Amino acid sequence: MNYEQWDKLANAYIFIIGAMCVIYIFRSFFSTNFKTSSLQLLTTCLSLLFIYAIMLIDKNWQLWPTFDVQYSIKTALALVFVCYFVVHGRLSRWLAIVSMLGYIELMMYQNFYSWVDVITTAIVITPLLIFIQSQSSNILVPARSKHQVTRI
């Protein structure tokens, strides 16, 4: 493949993984309860708002440029959907992680961002994206009340 074809693939990645996420959420409306699916949709939308808020904060206060790097919105956007699959998927979590690693490598090949740009963006946003996404899932184990009986 030539450079332009790789460029189209890189640009299509976020659309494809985002569409898969939306399909997965809407499919769950019919297979699980409505409340859980609604919370997954809400937390995904909140994750998107979060990454764009970070982008605006960076544009206003020049946080990444202070360290001579840039905020990678493409990385952040892809991580929203990858974190959704990490929290809510089983097999899809591993496919999402592998696809994200391939996407990062493709961004490096295309000179979209540097490794430092991608890593700093991921370090800042991934923990919060996982936290936001986990609010609609049972990945966070609820604390046991003192009235619950533990069975062996």
C-alpha cells in the first residue's frame, strides 16, 4: 500500500472502531437491560466530552506545548472507544487493544504524532476514561455491607 492508502486507513480507524462501539451499545439495548445500556451510552458520551475538554484546556493553557509535545486528539478519540471495549467486552477487549497498538504504529509511520505525544496523551486520559466507562459496569466491585453473608 502507498502512503495515501495508509493515510485513508488511519483516518478510517476511528470511524470504524467508533461505529463498532455504537453498534455494540445499541445491540445491548435488546439483549441486556435498558438501564445498563443507557448508562454505557451515557458514559461513552461523557468520555468524549472529557477528551474534548482536555483538548480545549490544552489549547487555552498550552499544557502539552510547555513540554514541547502536543495533545494527540486522534489517540484520545481512539482510546475512548478502546476503553469502552476494555471495560465492557471480553474477546473484543483484546481485539481493541491490538488494533490500538496497530493504529499507534500507523500514526508513527504516517508522522501524525511522535511517540511522546501519544504516550503523554494516553497516560493522562486512559485512567480517567477507564474510570468513567467502569461507572456503567460491574468492573468496580461494590463494597460489601456488613449485613451480607459470605458463602463458602
